[in-house]
Amino acid sequence: MDDRAAALAFLRRHGVGRGDLVGLALAPGTGLGLAVPGASMPLASGDPAAVVGVLDADVRPRWVMWSAAQTAGPLVADGVRLATAWEVAAVHRVLAGGWKADAGRAWARVHGLPAAGLPATGPLDLFSAAEASAVGDDEPLRPDGHLNAAWVDGVWATGPGTLARWAALALEVADRQERLLTTLAAGEPTGDPGLDAATGGPAGPDVALTVARAESAAELLCAELTADGLPMDRAVAEAIVAAAAGPRPATAAEDAALRARRDAEVLRHAPAGTEADLRSPGQVKALLRRIGVDVPDTRAWRLEAMREAHPLVDALLTWRKAERMATTFGYAWLDQHLGADGRLRGAWTGSDGAAGRMTASAGLHNMPGDMRPAVVAEAGHLFVRADLGQVEVRVLAAVSGDTALARAGGEADMYAPIAAQLGLDRATAKVAVLGAMYGQTTGHGANALRRLRAAFPVAMAYLDAADRSGQAGHDLRTHGGRRIRFGVPDPDDRRRAAAMGRYARNAMVQGAAAELFKAWSATVRTRLAGHPAQIVLCLHDELLVHTPAADAEEVGTIVESSLHAAARHWAPTTTTRFVADIATIPRWSDAKG
């Protein structure tokens, strides 16, 4: 019996069916380990991807893994894309909040172990060496119940036996995580003070499990985005860089000359003989004072409002754009991240650790708008670009349960009925709603805010409650259950307390929006399985799908229907309507907004 048949027989012998949790750990060239409740299986396979591919196609379990980057990443490289997963790290971030989600931390959380005993990973020092000698590398657990640091650092990957044990440990954590989420969603105490203290969270186990599964699917998508990359035309990209920052320098001397030339375009507007390092905020402030422009800082938005005050301000803003293109998104950036196949690649992760948004390295999440014309679909292909419409206010309606606000969401332009109800113009009404979410309660928006409280009291009470909790330093949970952590407040620091209140308001909405977005992108990913179309970018509330041109209409329909399906699972009790602006375009810059 070959490895694939043996592994398939193992799952069937233990009654594993579609969607059942199965622990998985693999190491290319070493083998893989499988785990089901009460049993595990080591396989010294030279081609673990082939084995997993057969199991995924025939059984389609929900694969439990410590980290998608460690497990799904090698599989994607070998052409295997898993249907579903339970990623321990992603679910740990939901339960515990923050970014840190290594195996030792996730294990300790679900077993109620003190953080003081977390395994010290990394290079050996006096204390970790003592731990290693006391436990040895053969055992994954220390006498105090924590994971052995050597295993967290990689002993798990040394052979089929250790892979099987590592898979079994991941399965144990996943089982405990699932029970914790269900208990929290039911409003029952878990026995963990840190988990029980946070207020808010999912309205039932189904929502909690939907979010956990979507977070895990997002990590699978991240492994695929990292491998696939974003289509980009190098010639167009280099032309954009050249227009902003000059031609590609052949030598360091040429680079220095181009830099000096860019600086001179700004300094020629200064008094004669002025010298200043435009890369130093302090020197720029001093330079601006010399021309009569006194500002507390040199942030772009502040200078933009004073562009007409003096020609130097306009030149400085133009310089900043060119400098950013030359230093951050210039020739070196293209050389490092744009492959010979015309794909721009960076490392993706499913959570930034704060609001829980997907994010990426290599400039994929903060690429300047001027570079978007270079993001071009390949020959015979198009992009289906979808952007969630007015997502913050729609999410607020859903998570707060404000039926009046939800009714306004029945319109494609939600701000129009809100404005009519408030007796304000649309622009003012929009500013008022966003100001309420971001904590702007004074100034020009104060009058509009009073009208908001009268028209939508449930939504405003939801935001106010979050504000009070944040100011008091109480942890919160978003609609889907992600924990938002707050430090101990300083009763004498009212400015910081107010800032924490504003942060809480925003995080409850933005965090929930991130959950909905990931549920949506995960649904699109599932419905496109086996299709030549692929998601190539997830940017805040925007999806970019690369598809053969002949399939673009079908893909657009899949993207739209996936939003409605995801919303039904993420917020099953709401009547809020979620909408997306969907367009079929040959290049990213052709999208509106």
C-alpha cells in the first residue's frame, strides 16, 4: 500500500468525514504527520504534498495546523491548495488579542498556563540551555505543562514521529479553542479571567465559529497570495518611476546628482543661501518658518491645506512624492520584489494584530496611487475589482442592532437617507457618522452628532459603551469575538483616556469590518476553487481578482453572491444590506475611487 492509500485508509478507519478536524504537520523531504482524536500517523513520504492533495480531494477535512505559512506555504509551492483549515495562530489572535501567536503561547492559553512560563525560543542562553538539558528534545512537553522550547523552535520537523506528535498537539489546541469560542459565545464563563473579562463578542456559537474558520481561510489565502503575486507591467512601472524621480542611475554618483536636483527644485523657492536637509522634519519646520509658514508638524495633510500659502510648500509636497518614489517605490523596489514572470510578491498575513486587517510586505498595502497604472492584467485576462460600499456605517448598523440605521442601509447610497432623516446635506451627514465612529464629538460635528443620537440611539449607545470601556481600560470583543486589549489606565492622564476611548469606538467598527471582509474573501476563494481566476490583492475593503477575460462576468457574479453569503453567516440576525462596487477593468488604475 503506498503512502496515499495508507493515509486515506487511516482517515476512513477513524470515521473522518468532510469538515472534521484533522491535525497536520509536514516537512518537505522528511514526511508528514496526521492526527485524529485518539490516534496519529507518521508517514516518511518523500512527497507529502501528493499525499495531502489526495486526502483533501477525497475526504476534505478541516486541516488543523499551527501556522499556515509553515504548512500551507510548502503545499502551495507544490501545487496543492487546501479547501479548509483551522489555523491555531489565527484563532489564538481572536481569543487573546494582539499579534503574538507562537505555538507556545497558543498552547499555554487554552491550558490555562501562566504566561511567565512560556518557552523561551531562539538562540540558547543560560536559562533555555538549562531547560533543554532538564527536558531533552524527545519530549514536546515540560513537567510544568508548557511546550518544550526546542520543539517550538523546530524539533517537531525532524522526523515523521515528531511530525505526528506535533499534529496531535495542534489538534488538541484546536479542540480546546473551539470549545472556548463556543462557551464565550454562549455567554458562559470559561474559567480564564483574561477571556471572561472582555465584553461584547459574537451573538452565538455559529458566528464565533464562522469567524474562526474565516480567519483560518484567510491565512490559507495569504499563503497563496504570497506565492502568486500581483500582475505588474515592469516597463510601465519603470516609466512611472522615471517620470517622478528621474532615469535609473547607473552609479552612486548619478544617484546623488539626481537627489541633489530634486532638492534644488524645493530650495530655489527659499531665501538665497538657505540650506536644509529636506529629509529632516526639524529642518523642514525651520525652513517653513523662514518663509512665514509656521506649523506644529510637517505631516502631509497639514501641508496640503497650506499648499497655496507659498510656492515652496507646493514644491515640497511634489518633492515628497518624487522622493518616496525614488527611495521606497523606485528601481530598487522593483528589482527586489517584481519577478521575471511579471508578478510583484510580498509576504502576506491574515491579521495586523490591531483591527485584524489583512496586510502584506513589499509595499503591497501602501503602494502609491501613481503606481496603480502599472498593475496590468496579463494578456487575455482582466481584473474583477470589488470594493465594499460604505462598509463602516453598514457594519455599525449590523453590529449595534440599530434597526433604523439598518433601514437606511437598504439604499445603495446609505448616506442619502441618513442625511434626509437628520435634515442635513449628504456631505455633512457623512462627516457626522464617521466622526461618531472616530470619536469626533466637538466642533462643527457637535450639532450633527446630537441629531444622530436622536435618530439612531442604539448605534450611538453602542459606540458610547465602547468609548467608556476603552477609557476605563476594559478589554472588548468585536462582533465576531476578536479581543481588543487595553492597558491599565492612568486616572491622571485624561488625554490618554480620551484617546483610548476613541480607539475603542473605531476598533469595534473596523475590527468587525475586517471580519466581514475576510469572511467574504474566504467565500470567494472557496467558490473559485478549481477556476482559473485567482484573488491577487486584498486591500482593506477591496478585492482584486485576476481572471481570463471570457470568465469575467461569471467571476463578478461569484464575487457579489459571495458577499451576501458571507454576510448571512457573519451577521445572521441583521437586516443590514451590504453592497460592493464591482467593475471589470484591464488595469487597477481604471477603478473609480
